[in-house]
Amino acid sequence: MAPRTNSTVSPISQSSTASTHPPYLNSVGYLSRKALPIKRNDAEPLTRDDVQFDLLSYIFSDTRAVFTTPYPSKSPKIPFGELYVSALYNSTKCSKVLKDKMLETPAFGVELAKISLLTNVGRINTTMAFFPEMKTALRTYHPVPSLQKTDGNAQDAPRIKNCLKAALLPSELKAVPPSTPEEILGKRRAGHCPPTSVVNLIFVLANHAAPLASTHFDGNLNFLDLFIPGKKFSSADRGRAFLWLLYYYLESSDGPNPFNDTYAQNHPGKAPVLRRLTESELRRENVDIPQEIEWGRMMSNQRNAFLQRLVSSIEYEKKAKAAAPHFISVTPESNQRRSRPQRQGYDVAKDDGAFLYYVPSQESPATVVPRPQPKVLHNPPPVGPLRIEERTMLQHAWHIASTTDPLLDSDEEDLDEHTRQDYSPRQALPLLSSTTPQHPRSITHATNPSINFAKLTPVRTHCEPINPNLLKQGPNGL
């Protein structure tokens, strides 16, 4: 089957031909919405051609004060740029820091309004951010050199869109704002001026770009095509058509439009004609200057360096966490047979609980450097059991009399070493008294015939009585 072709029709022509594309492609809004969002990799700068810088400059530099302001102002009619900036400033989602920055630096407010307008029509989607230190993986960073000259960091797209959705008229804060072009025109004919906020009007025009293509254009061009590069239409003509549409819905749809050209004046309800550019004229539009190219490259390098540091820190944290001591859970296999039958007197759970095993730290222990031992300046004490000097009988008696409590039982008294030495020989006396007395000669001679008992010295078997007067003098009074 031969490929289907579609004849190219000039947007300025008011005649239309039947399209041979499938039904879902016949809508000009489908192709426009597919090509509308800017698609760039992370850290890739947005050029002047991406944002259509000349188109934005024409729109915000127009000085014709023809739009009614819904907010207190010195003049009831203001230009579009001032109207759009005031709508952002009066949004309930605009932070105080952002408001102070807009008042302090009016050029910053204009740059923010240009980025917000691209978000308003859907050219910048909510996956973009404009500061390099962004950590979330849900968005991509993009420097915009042509729109970040007063402040390097701007709000990310989700915050900008939240600010836009809250930019409503005071009468719309507690009511539902109009959501179709017909509702806006109905409120305007009912005497409401403006019938809605400029931000809400742009949302409505972007959402109804396909049905309005044949209403205000020739059917092959729609509202979203004004912001898409590659259409080869003059930036000034596209800017004038944009302002014409806003005046048509906000101010008057029946009276004269200050943005009319000859064609729009002779054809009520039709936008001004868009002129196609030649190749030489097209090359002179949206040209990046060297300073912006260099700044975009510098911010891209800054972003890449930040990502490298972020990845390194995450990997280091993972390694440190894996090396730290922790517990691991091991669940025994449910189909493993038990070697012993279960007792019937206990309830056995169907699923065995997991076991926790302690995993020690995987880091190698730190090397312990032995410290030098200090030199001993004195002679070490002699090695061996300590010998306690024995007391004399008088010294021991004096010690017992001065340290023993007569009211306590003798079994509860603590014995010192001298008492033990005195008490040990006495333990053998009951044993000797219970045996039959025998002459030492018969016992010892039977066991050791070589002993001569005639030469043995007789042993003293009793002690002399102690004089009580000596106890009063102390152990050293002898």
C-alpha cells in the first residue's frame, strides 16, 4: 500500500482541504500537543529557539495599555506584560520571598513571567527545574541563559504551575472559574470585565486549541502552534496573534481590536495573518549570544559535578551501611521434613518464624600500635609467697584480747593469719585423744627401723601459765 500524503496548506489561507490522515490525526491539537513540551536531557541548556525568546520579547515589550486590570492600579488600563506580572504577584501561592524579589528587581519579575507563560501554555512541563542543586530524580535540571540574567536560580516548574493555578480573580477564589471559551464570552457579554484572570484564560485557550483552530485560524493552525519552533512564522506576527486572542476574550469580541491587521479587520473573529519567513530571515531569529552559551556550559558543568558528588556520597553511605553490624532474617523452608514427629499436646504454627542472625562489622580491625613500656626505676619486689612474721605467745594473747568481741559467737569471728597458725596444731588434738596410746618406738620402729629413739629429744607437752599482769603492760612490756 502506498504511503498516504497530506497536502500542505498555508496558514494564512482560509480554504481547507480534506486530510487523508487517520481520524485521530485529523485534529491539529493532537500533533501540536505531541510536539509542544520541550524534551531535553538533564543539565542541557534551553536555547533561545527552545523558549522562542523573540516571541516572548515581543509579547512582554508591547506597551499598548488596553487590558483592564482587576487589581488596584494607577491606571485602569495596563499593557499585557504588567497585567501578567501582577497576576503572578497576587496569586495566593506566590511566596513572600518571591514577591519581595519581584518588587526589588522588576526585571526578575519579567523573566519569571516569561518562564511562567511557557508553563502556562504547556511548553515547559512539570518535570523541569532551574537550579543545579536539585536532588530528586523526578525532574531534570536545565539552565535558561536568556531568562536567568537577573537571578541564576528560578522556581521549578511544579511550583510555578501551582502559582499559576492560584492566580484567580478575587471573585473566583470562592467560585469555580470558567473553563470553556463560551463561558468566558458569556461572562464578558454579561458585563464582567475582565471575565476571568489572564492566567486562567491562557489555560482555557491551550485546552481548547483544537476546536478554536477553525474559529480563529484556517483550521491548520491553532493556539499552541504560536509557541512551537519550526513553524517558520514571524515571531512578531505570532506575538500579535497571541495578544489579539487575549483582547478578544478579555475585553471585547465585537468591537475593534487594537491588534487587528487589514485581514482581521475585514474578517471579524479571525486572527491576524501570519507571514512565513525566508531561510535568511529565519536564521536571524532566536540567535544565542556567546555570553549565554558560555554561561549555559558553565551551569551544565556545575550540575554534572554536583551529580558526581551526590552519587559518590550515596555509594559511600551504602558501603558503610553494608559494613556495619546488622541482623539478617532467614526463614526456614516450609516444605522441609521434620526428623521427629510433633507432639500432639502442643499447637504448631503453620509458618515458622524467621530467625535473626547477627552479622558483625566487615571492616578490618584497626591496627593497635603497642606503646613503649616505661622503665622501672626501682627494684621489683621478690617473687614468691609472702612470709608473715610470727607473733610471740604474749603478743598473740594481747591481740586477741584487744580485737575480740566477747558478746559474739566465736564461729562468727573473722580469723586472721596468726589465729589460723595457732588453731591448726590444735585440730590434731581430738584425733590423737580418740586413738589408743602407743609407744612411739613400736609404731615408728615398725615403719622405719633405722630410727634411733635413744637419741630423740623429749617433746614439751604442756605450756606454762600466763601471768595476767603482763597482759596489762602490752606485748612490748617484756
